[in-house]
Amino acid sequence: MPERVSYRVYYEDTDSLGVVYYANYFKYFERGRSEFLRAHGHDVADLNARGFGLVVHAVSATFRKPAALGELVEVVTSFAVTSSYRGRFTQRVERDGELLVDGVVDVVCLDGSGQLIEMPAELTALSGP
């Protein structure tokens, strides 16, 4: 089940044209991933403290329409495990249901010493269809 979280576009999010600077959508995606995990009982800081560090392996995005200063946008996030070592967050940014940006963020899990480890069972259990 996708998780949804809303954000207002602030001045600091925009470029000289008054629209969201493209790199800031990745910040919205990051917040969406954190809130997805939190909504499913997994605080990122707690995962880190337990030796599970989720890190971005690959990211892609398609920018379809801009969001502008003052608008309310919604980040929609889903998660699936694609292998024993990799998870995929499928994310999009919408404005009133209209798709603005869609993206895919592949993550891997590292232990406390930075070594690749299998995705923890509690995260594989979150994998949607």
C-alpha cells in the first residue's frame, strides 16, 4: 500500500523561475522514503542504530511538470524487494492528483562497517506487489 505525505513548496525549494529546482525533488523523495518506513514502524535512526544502513544504489526520475512556490505537493511512495540485497522505492510527486515527477530509487543495506548485507526481514516484509 503506497504511503502519502504532503509538503508545501517553500521559497528555498525553488529556482530563479519560481519552480521547484530539479534536485530538490530528490529531497522530497528522501522524505517520502523516511515517512514510508516510519508509517510501517521502522524509524530510520533506529534501523541505523541496529546496524542496518539503507543507502541509495541508483536513482532515476522523469520530470513531467513543475511545482511552483506555495503549492501543496504530495509524495507517494511504494516499496518492493527486488533481490536479497536490493529494495526499490517507486515514488512520485503529485499536485492535486496530477503527476509532476516520478522516480525509482534502488537501495541496498550496509552493516555498521559499510559492508553489503542482505535486506533485513522486517524490510522484506514491507515489499508490496
